[in-house]
Amino acid sequence: MEKSELLKKVILAVEDEIKRLELSAGSSHQMSVDAPSAMQSHSDTTKFQMKALEENTKRSILEKQIFLRNVVDLISLQKEAKEVEIGSLVRISEGESMKQYILLEGGAGIIVEDDGKKWIVVTIASPLGKALLGKKKGEKFIFFAGGKERELEISDIE
């Protein structure tokens, strides 16, 4: 699979998430409009809570839109990867198991599939993302996760 095709799948997943968030923001807005005001009920904070939820959702949408622009830019910057950097596709082996990651500035937890293989988006701010940055193919490193020490090896970078 080409890197650009995987990144396009990430874009589609984030676009779907934005659509879901836009529906949620609309629902929160309507609920805040429909909620009783402070003049109607001194103990009801629903209007305030719904407005805060709407604003948080809109902020999340904006962050995802910025993330999308960055991913689109990465598609046009196809170059040979000598070390792990933002936009890298990284295959990591741990013993006999192999996992595949896409290192991006956001979008953590997004999983895209290609030929039955899962690619997991990790951010550069995550512990794994920080550990991966700058590593080269064949490099082994120790990573602590879930209270366990794990020895990982960079099998491939694209």
C-alpha cells in the first residue's frame, strides 16, 4: 500500500468523525436553546452545560480540520524516510508480533486497514510517538507500557 493511500483513508476517517461531531454540536445547540433559563429555574444548569458542550465540540471540529490540512500536506511531501518523522509509516516488531503505525500530529486512535492489516495512528505527543521519533530502520529500543518493559525494533519505515 502506498503511503498516500493510507493517509487518504485517515482523511476519510477524520471527515466522518467531523460529520458526527457537527451533528453533536447541532444537538447540543438545540438543547441549550430549549433548556430552561436561569429565570425559569434557579437550580437548572442544563442551558450552561449544553452551551459548554457545543463550544467544546466546535473546538474539536476545528482541531480536526487543522489536522486534515496537515495530512493533506503530507500526501504531497512524498520522500524517502531515513528515520521516523511526522507522516512516517512504521512497522514495529516485538518478538514474533508485528504492529504498524502511522505517526501524525493528531488523530490518535484512528485505525485504517489495508489488505487485512491494521494501521494505527499514533501522535507525536503520545509516549510511543515520542519514543519513535528519530529512530532508524533496524534500531531496537526499550519502551515502557502498562507497567511493562518491552523491547521493540523498527522493522521498516516509509
